[in-house]
Amino acid sequence: MNNRTIYIADDDKNLLELYSSIFQSDVDELDFFEDEADDEFEVEMFEDGFYLVEAFQNRYANGERVPVAILDMRMPKMSGFETAKKIKDIDKNTIIVIITAYSDVSMSEIRQQLKNGIYYFKKPFNEEELYSLIDSVLKQWNDREENIQLQENLEKKIEEELEKSREKDAVIIRQQRLAYIGELLSSIAHHWRQPLNQLALTIQDLEDAYDTDDLDEEYFKTGTKEAIDIVSYMSKTIDNFRDFFAPHETETVFPIVQAIHESLDIYEYQIRNQKIELILDVNSSLLIKGFPNEFSRTLVSILGNAKEAIERNKVENPKIEIRTESSERKVFLYIEDNGGGVDENMIDKVFDPYSTIKPQSEGTGLGLFFCKMVIENQMNGDIKLSNFQDGVKVAVELLRVSN
């Protein structure tokens, strides 16, 4: 950017000719112009401030700027002072140079009303001084505008990158929710397998009783009640899972033990079937604030990783320990397993999106990333993972809510 436009308004034609000689003369005519041979001025002159303002408005409407206006103070249609005020109303960054022999308005009043970017010359003025001033303020104006443009471009670039990041996060969240749906279906299957077997046995028992003439009214009612109880349990299971995976729209205060038990419900049968020892040392009175379902789902991801590590490494005497500690302002949740730990080369990357220690066919690399997003962005907390003894220790730090 190198805008060297000057608007000049003066009702004295002799002075307009003088301005023309100062800013539009051949550089060889005046030695003090030689350094500016490559920086010619674009000068437009008007016989009154009224016409200058009209041209200024039209230029500004077309997206063009006028860095400098040189104004005579006393003009017939519109004074230099009024012209300057109208210019400043259109573009507050235009630099005003007022040149006059005498004025009805004091310089202090002019500065007070027009604020910054005001210069004052008494007639007769020194041509070299005026030229130097105009050249200097134009350089300052262009430097400032260039910096503003760079700042705007930088802000635009940052906003574009933020939008890309938001879009990427939205995709990741959708992918993670699909993964949770998989967890949901798997968990429902585990929760339903035993009841379905019991239901089948109950129906088969009623059929056998009918075939052997042992099916009396009491036997039938007992079998029917057992079947209805099993179906009710299965229906309740669906309701529990539906509530668990429904998003919470607003923050709420809830006991951390509630989220722990809800997440454990998802893996109840898997933990039992793998004969994993579950150690709970949880203070039921500790309250935290956030989104209960989102937080419970982070615990599901952490517990799922622990369970899968134990299963993958065929651990003898498998164990998962969940415990809480607290200070006056914080709640600390620790989940430890003995599933073999994580490769030290991966420790610093476990929370990165699409980074996974599982076989490619078994993991998306989004679970722990989603945990980090929920804990840090929604719960104002912190989460860390480290190798601990013969397994992994996940440490979650949250703000405590007073009882």
C-alpha cells in the first residue's frame, strides 16, 4: 500500500497554483524533491471546502481513501473548520492540515473538536516545511494502514483456522457418538443375554409342564409372572441406557459417585465375566458441576480402555481400582488398572485425535481425545494418563462444589 493522495481546498487561485508547483512540479526544478522522485503525489484541488467534501464522499463510497486534506480556513461556501469536521465524520483517520493567515476559531478549539491528526500552518508558509510534513505524515498513514491490514488479515486467518478447528471438533464428536452407539448396542447385548436365556428357559419350562400335565393354574401364574418380570427388567435396561446416552443441555451439580456407578453399569457383565476385581473407594458426598451424561461417558471410555487392555494382555488376577480424594476446592478421581501399561513413546500422544494403542481394527483413537475435550472444555478440569506399577493410572481433577 502506498496511497499518496492529497485533497486541497482554497478559494485563492494563486495559492492553488503554488500547491501545484510544490506537489506536482518536475523534481529537477527543486532540489529538495529529488529523494521523492519515485513517490509522486496524487493531488486534487478544489476552490471551496464544499466541493472537496462532495468529492471526498464519492471517493470513500467507492472504497478509496484520502490520507491528507490541506484546507484554507476562510472559504465562501464552507470554512476549513467545517470542512475538516465533515471529513473527520467520514474518515476519522484522514490527516488535516489547516493553512490560514487568520481565523475565527482558535487552534486549541480546532484540536479539541477534531482530536488527533491536525496540523496548522500560518500564511505565508515555508514550502519545504509543508512538503516535508506532508511526505512524513503520508508515510506514517500508509505504515499504519498497512499494519491495520496485516492485523485484519491475521484476524481473518485466525478466525478461518478456528472455524476449521470447530468443524473438525464437530466431526470428531459425531464420530465419537457413533462409537458410543456401538458401546451401547454391545452393552445392551451383554445385559440382555442372561435375561433372554432365563426367558427362554421359563417358556420352555411352561411348555414341558403342559406336555407332562403338570401345568396347573398356580404353575402357569408363577411362570407368567417370572416371564413378565424378565421383560420388565429388559425394558428398564433400555430406558436406563437411553437416559444415559441422552445429552444434557445445561450444567448441573451432581455427585461424582453417580457418574461412576452409571458408567460401571455399562460394563457390569463384562467385568464380572472377565473376573476383574473391582475396588471402589469413593466418597459419596463429593459434588461436581457439569454435564452428567457427558462426564459418565468419559468414564465409560476410560473403563473400556482398562477392560480391553486386561483382556488383550490376558492378565492374571485382573484389577481395576476407582478412588476419589479431595481438597477444599478440588475433587481428584483416580482410575487404575493392571492391564500392562502404555508404550512410553505413546504416553504424550494418548489424548491426540486418531492416536490409538489398540489394533487399527479395534480403535478409532477418539475416545481419550473426547475425554479430554469434556473434562477440560466442559468441566473446567484436567486429565492426565501415566504408567503406574503394572498398568495405567488416569488422574482427573475437577472443581469441587460445596455441599
